[in-house]
Amino acid sequence: MRIFTALALAFAAIASATSISYDPTYDQATNSLNEVSCSDGPNGLETKYGWQTFGDIPNFPYITGSDTIPGWNSNQCGQCFSVTYNGNTIYVLGIDHTDAGLNMAQAAMDSLTGGQAVALGRVDADVSAVDVSNCGLTPSKRSRVFRA
């Protein structure tokens, strides 16, 4: 049983490695949310929070595209991710679709990699979805769970 548990944990650690890249487009505070998948619609960040630009997002520039956001109006819009690389952890908010892993603001990746985003280009990091409070948000009314 211990061997099975150890193997399961080892495979989970391998499986959790996610490709991280950057896009300086996400560093521009004045860019409109209409440029990303999580713009309007019932699940859009404009609708949920009233934001219009990247700079309106409380944890800007800690924003990212994610392969867990399939496209416009996804219920995954606004998901917060914990990203750990070489013992350093940051939290980024999912605002867009990307084809593989996470594609974040260069400033966020610089924070993650000790200023090495450009030099490294792409890294593998441990990523997990976490509560939105880690990204400076409070859950919207429709995402709260009430228990009797």
C-alpha cells in the first residue's frame, strides 16, 4: 500500500507540471478586456466585476491565459491559479484562452522566475486552481456555496 501511495504521489507531481510562457500583451494596463475570451457574457469579467481594462483587475499584472478556459464566456473565466517554480509561488487570474498551460503577463513571469522571463522563455511549473481570494477577489454571488 505504501508503494502504491508513493507511486501515485510521484505520478501526480509529474502530471502537475504545466508549461508556463509569457505574452507582453497582458502587461498593458490600458488593453480592453474585449480582446480576451473572458470579456462579456454571463461568465465574462466585464459582466461579473464591471472591469473594462486589464488595469481594472485588482491583481494586475498577475493575469494569464489558460488552457482550462476553452473560449468566450467560459465558466472557467476568473479562475485563480497558484503557480510555483523553484520554490517561488505567485497567483494569477485566468482571463483568456491559451492552447497549452498558462501564458501570463511578462511581469508575472518575471516575478515567478526572478526576472528571467525573457531569458527562459518557457518553464515547467506546478499549477493548481485555488480560491479567488488568492487573486484579490471575493467570490461572486452565483459562485458562493451555502450549506444548511
